Amino acid sequence: MAACGLDFGTSNTTLGLVTGERPQLVPLEGRHVTIPSAIFFPPGQPAFVGRAAMAEYVEGTPGRLMRSLKSVLGSSLLEETTPVGRERIKFRDVIGRYLAAVKARAEAQTAREIDTVVHGRPVHFVDGDEAGDTRAEDALREIANGIGFRHVSFQFEPIAAALDYEQQVTREEVALIADIGGGTSDFSIVRLSPERHAKAERGEDILANDGVRIGGTDFDRRLSLGTVMPLLGLGSAMNRGDLDVPNAYFHDLATWSSINRLYNPKTLREIEEVRRDARRPELIGRLYTVVEAERGHSLAMEVEGAKIATSDAGRGSIALDWVERGLSAEIDREDLVSHTDELSRRIAARVDRCLAQAGLTADRIDALFLTGGSTGLPHVRAALTATVPNARVVDGDTFGSVGTGLTIEAARRAA
């Protein structure tokens, strides 16, 4: 029997075991230790997960793709059903099938049965809703028990990242841990040292925890609404009165967890009615094309790719020629910032709350440890570093620090 650390993320998942004396993330898809948190259900066949799920969808295989599964935890969507082929299954069962596949791959890779898990969790699954937080954790515990984990416990994701960072600390320091992931932004202020790393009980070293339900998928959504959805009719006028085209379709299409809501005959009939009454029917025709072809996730992937390209190189392009020949959206850093800067400021504001909770001023922070994919956004990084300007900035393993720290914690708890 073995204990693992499981970082089930909004965008990616890792699972780690201690091999010898070192925590190791297990390859879950080929040589990759990360696996996208995605599952694809082709009709009459076993589900695909991870990159294979995305590839099947992109290649046009009939079926249903679901991504950003974690985002339904703590919401009413968790108990709702979604059509998969000829059946309807609950979203909690979709999560269970995905995590069961991850567990099975890890067991096959290591030839060990894994019965104990330390699950990562955000500081807040749901903002300002303690009962929602409890429901989300309880649901994740039930799902883990249902797929064969007999012993289930949890650790805050930024605390896990701190345990990973502490492996390289050579003297005592106070660190601000910033884990800016796909669905949430989480912070901890922790006292770290080589001597403290050996302690089993670390409660007195945790000075503050806080978080907000904003992550990379929210940046995708804002960017999509600002640059792509107007090309499909968002903000355009109806022929009657001073009304604009209904915007609910565009918000669902720009939100990873809501895209599948659009894929039904009723929505297509409604969009066709809107097209007949719209002042720019050709724009609504583009929306119809995307929904009829069930290509909303393709659109979201293009937006995500352009966000990353813009962060890295200053410019990105969203190819939409599959919607209409010659159609595209070009994005530069100014566009990215203008559509998403409010999100970066809201994330950074949580640092001030964290400092207040710890009873510290910014100059008391020795190191700012960054992990999570959204720390790669330049304006997010700038907003965070400005909150603790004297701190040494340390970049962690973008997608692996939390999983590694959870594995360290799992080994401690199983000892």
C-alpha cells in the first residue's frame, strides 16, 4: 500500500509518491508528469483523459469534451447531470471517472496499490461561503473514497507549495507563497527553515492563509469576451428598440465549465430566432456555426493559446477561419492587460489581506515564491511583486510545486 499527494487542478493534475527518500511526481501520460484535467466521452467507447481527450475532440471525433472539472466543486452544478451519449451522468461522477483514471495510471506506473491520498485544495473553493467550502471538500472526499482511496485528507495548495520551496531554504525566513492556478489564486505566509522542515507539526509556522476564486480560466473568459465574442455578435444590436443581442450565449461560450450547456436543439432554435431579428445577422450566423458544430472548446483553446503567446512574445493570434474564411482576432499585451487588469488587481489585493491576517508589514517578507500557470502573465507577476517590493522572487515548478509538496505531506502523515 502507498500514500500519494494528488493535485487535482482546474487545468492540470499531478500525482506524486515518495520513492526512497525523495518525492517524485509519477508520469501520467507518456513521459509527462502533468495531465490536463479533461475527459472526452466518445459514443459507445471508453472515455479518453488528458491530452488524448483534447486530441480526440480537436480531430473531430464525435463525443463530449469536459474540461476545468474542478470548477464545479462547491457549486450546484456538481449534482446536475449532463448528457453523455445516450445517458445522463452527474458532474460528480465525471470527476470520479477522471480521477479514477489518474489513480489507475499511477498504480500501473509504480506497480503499487495506492490507498491513501493527501488531496490539495484551494484556501476557498467558493468566495465568501464557508458552507460551500465545506460541501466542496466533503464532495471531493466522497469522490476519493468512491474510487478506492481508503484514507483521505487535505492540505491547502499554497502550504503544499511552501513545503516544496522549503527543500531549498538554507536559513530561517518568512515566505509569501503565491499559487495562481487555473481556477483560484491562493496565498500563504509561512515561516520556513531547514530545522522546521523536519517537524511533523507545522501549525505554528503558518501565519496566514487567504485566496480568491480567480485563475487562468477567468483571464481566458475576459479575453474571449473582449476580443472574440464581439466577432460572433456580442454587443451588437437587435432590430427592435434599443435592445442588444442576448449575451448569455456568449458568456457560456467563453466559460470552460459552461460551454456544454449550449449543445442542445433548443439553444440552436433560440440562436436562429435571434439571427432573424438581429441588425447584424451575419455575426449571429458565426455564433450559430460554432454552437452547431460543438466547437466551443476549440474556441476556448485558441483563446488560451493566444493568451500564452501574448504573455511570452507580446502578440497572439486567434485563428477563426474554421468559422468563416479569413476571420481572426489579433491580440497584443495592451489588449491582454486592458481586458484582464482588473483581475490581476483583485488577486494582488489578497496579499494585503494576508499580510494583515499575519500581522506583518510588507518589508517583513523575505521571499515571494511563485507557482501556478498564471504567474507567467507579466501583469499578474508585476502586481504581485509590487505588494512585497523588497522580497526575493523565487520561481517554483509552475505545474509541479503543489503536487511535490502534497507528496511530502503524504509521506509525513503516513509515517
